[in-house]
Amino acid sequence: MPAPPAIALLLVLASPRQTLSAVAPTPDPARGVVLDRIAAVVGDDIILESEVEKFTAVRYLPPRPGESDRAYRDRILDELVMDALRERELRKTGSLEPNAAEVDARLKALAARVEPERGTPFDEVLKRAGITRGEAAGFVRRGLMLETYTRERLSPTVHVTDAEIKAFYDGPFRDEARGKGLETLPPLTEVTDEVRELLRERKLNEAITRWTDELRQATRILIYRR
């Protein structure tokens, strides 16, 4: 049974990743000061409402056509829940520091996407959200770290057979090419490597989804919808 709503109003510490043991005592009722709220509990980890708001403000995920602010915020929260699940697994194996150049490249790509969406310089977007550029880089660094860990963990389990390549070429690959206006495809012998990599990537994404779903099923998760 979900914890009572009062739990989500606790005074909390301000580090990026909190655990339940790090939650401070309830503030003096006479003062009634709330510094933050709990958006979700993932095992022993908590996701703060302020964290959700920052990722939402910086438009960390590309918005979908016609997506409401509420739907976008919920998608951000779900992404943070998935990240927390994967980070719990990463902590069991140690640390993984992503390449600094790739972090910088992804931060620049984020800025290049957000600026036309918001019609304002990226640094101004960060300033309005109360986020430093270093903090934004931290968001990107953590995301890249978890993405790399997940792919490295699951990639060895993904195998593509010649029969699967042939079936994919004759089915989805051909259909998608036609959808792009390409009626004539080169022979499979000329695009085997391309088809193999495309199919392998899709199978890897399916494996990541299954693994994440398994982590969800095995972890106590509470989400506070607002």
C-alpha cells in the first residue's frame, strides 16, 4: 500500500541522488516549511520533485508532437525512475566514467535542440530553471553513463542469425524503404552489414526494455502523481 501523502512533504537534503536514510526529520509543524517534495521512491532511492522540475525545464527529452505539459512531466519522471533502477545495478559493479568529449558533445546537442524550441539562448533557459551549466553537464554525464553501462551489459546477449537478417530484409527493412519512397532495394548481399547492424540495434533495444521491466517488477516503486 502506498505511503500516506504526508511522506511526500518531508524536509529533504539537496544532493542529486538521495536515499531514504538521507531524509531529514519532519520540520517543526509550527513553521510548516517544505523545501522539496518526493516525486517517487525506487527501492531505497528517492527522486525529488525539484529534480523532475529541472529535467522538465531543460527539456531533457525531446517533446512529442501534441504532448501536454503534464504528459511530458510524467514521461520525465518515468525516465528518472528507469535511470534509478539501472543505477542501482551499476552500483553493484562499480563506477563508469563516460568520455568527457562525448559528454560535451551531447550537452551541445541538447543546447542546439532546446534553443529553437524555447526561442532563447540555452544559458538563459538554464538560468530561469535555476540550473548551472555544470549541473546540466551532470545530467548528461549520468545519462550517458547509464546508457553505456546498459548497452555494455546487454550487448553480449544479443545475437543475429543469417535467417533473421533475411527475414528482416524481406519484411520490415523493405517496408520501411518503401515508406521512404524507395521501391527498388539493392541486393541483400550489398547491404548485409547495414541490415545486420540495424536489426541488432533493434534487438538490443528490445532486450533493454525487457531488462528494465524485470527490474521494475523486482523493485518496490512508489510514484506520487500530482
